[in-house]
Amino acid sequence: MKSPFLLSFTLLLSACAPPMMDRRPADVPLIPAPEAAPETTTEAGRADPGQPLANRSDVQAFIRAMAAEHGFNATSLRATFARAHSQPSIIAAMSKPAEGKPWHAYRSIFINSKRIQGGVEFWRANAAALARAEQVYGVPPEYVIAIIGVETQYGGNMGKYRVLEALATLAFDYPRRAAYFRKELENFLLLARAEGIDPLAPRGSYAGAMGYGQFMPSSFRSYAVDFDGDGHRDIWRNPRDAIGSVANYFRKNGWRPGEPVASPASISGDRYAALVSRQLNQPRSSVASLRNQGVAPRDSISDGQSAMLLEFQGIDGPEYWLGFDNFYAITRYNRSQLYALAVHQLSQEIRARSGNRPYSGVFSSDPIAHAD
């Protein structure tokens, strides 16, 4: 996977970068940077969506802040933003999340023969890295695979937008979450400098998520690992780094090796309705206490296991599940019960079709390199 990859990055990437940051991942998707367009503004002095981002006063203020707070070269940053533009299609995409669908419609997007077979093939192609990730982080291969399958169809669809433009569009033209995306833009420029990446090069989702596992920049800086020890954290073209990074994310967000994720539940009586969890909170009730209130797992689960009752809208009516601490850990990757159940169900289908054994629950600590 690691072919030579030369990036033509500006003085931005060398300004104030310590020696540990002089690292460059191979094969980060590179797109030609267009020449800066002529300056244009509306009559009222507001930013014209067609003008380069560098012409906007809010972007100029951001550039000054990056120079003051992180030592970036302001001239080089302006040159970078002069080659980038706000993308109205990104704002439109933000209003159409899949999470707005009922469970039975959401499930069909992710639990299908193409993704299941793709997961089996991904496991076969990356068996060694997946086995090592299980040993190091305690996360079963099928869950790492399912995350990558749900996010990008095993690297087949990592996004079409320039990450810089996606984040800048949302930071400056999406007021509802401007503060969040401004911070992600800041983190993106920091990771680009740290990893030696041309900030105009990577492509990702309309929200600025990147690579096989669709990490946001802050997640990259916190959880991405150099899993194969080649000196680069390359989640775009190196599935080994992507596998290690997803497993590390889970482990750092509360994954409990050897414990269950979810179980279909049977309900009886009239007390269960008040027990349904509508929030993304950590499980607090024991399975034993839920049994006493008419809720029982269909799988064999210890009475002492913490659990929460979940309700999903199936084609033929409500479906009831118990989610455990590892279910909650999956919601730390994406704050959605629908997402977590899709990952769980896809993982079980992949494991069943691959013929691999159930998770052993055995793991050991092993230091993995982080750049930040």
C-alpha cells in the first residue's frame, strides 16, 4: 500500500513544526489545487459564495488566530484558503442525515449482502492486522470491520469533498454548529502540519470525516495510530493503520473486552414502557432488575451485567433490545442508537459468514505510536 507520494505543501506546513511532526503518510488522496479566483464580494460587503475563502473577513480572523495560537505562517495560510471555496451542497447535505429514518429503513442501508460479503473479504485480506488489534485493544475483528463497512464500505467510499472546504463551509456558513466545526478546522490544520499533508489534498465526507473509519480531525489527533510502525498514521490508504485506529478509539471510549454488546429482549407486563432508554446514557440497570420488571434478554447474559432497554421501529412493529456497556461504547463513535445496532448486527452477519470463531476476550497491552 505504501508507494512514494510527494506533496507540494507550502511554508504553512513547516512553520513552527517540531521535528516529531516531520512525517508524511504515503498515498493520501491528492487533488490538484486550483488557482486562486479573483476577489469578489457582494455590494453589501458580505462574502460571495463564489469567492475564495481567503477573501472573507471571518476566515481572515481565523487565520490570524491560527498564527497567534499555533504559530502558523499567516501568509501561507492565506494562500491555502485562497485556493478553497465554500460549498453550498454541503449545507444541503447536512439537512438529510440517515438517522432521520425509522430502524427498518435505516437497517436496510447497512445490513445487506454487499456489505456482509465485503466484510468477509476485508477480514480475509487483513486478518493479521485484525488479529493483532484484538490482542492489543481487546476489540473483536468483526466490530472493527463493521465500523469500516458502515462508514465507507471498506474504503470504497471515503467521500468526495475536500476536507478543508467541508470544514470551512460548516465553520463559517453553518451557524448552528459553527463553533464545533471551527474547532475541527483548527484540528485539521494541526494534523496536516503534524503529518506532512497538503491541507488541500485529503477528501472526506460533507462533514469533514476522513479515511476508512471516517475520523473527524479531533478524533484523528486523539485516536489514530501508526499500527504498522512505518512512521505514519495513514488512515486514507493503509488499512492496517485504519484498523488499529478504530480499535484504539473503541478501547479509549470504554470498550470492555469479553463483554456482550446487545441482545434481543422479550417483554411482558406493563412496566417495560417506562424503562425504554431514549437517551445515549451509559447502562445503569442490572439484567436482574430488568427481569424483575418484565424485560429479559433472549441470549444468555449474566444477571449482573449492566443494561438498558432499547426500542426500535421494525416493519411489523416495535423491536426490543438490551444494550450493554459495549453498545454504549459504539455510540461514542456515532451518537446514534440506530448506528450502534446497525454496527452490531452487521458484525454478527460478517462473523457468521466468515466462519471465524467467537471472540476470546483475551488482549494484552502493546504500545502503539501516536503523533500527537
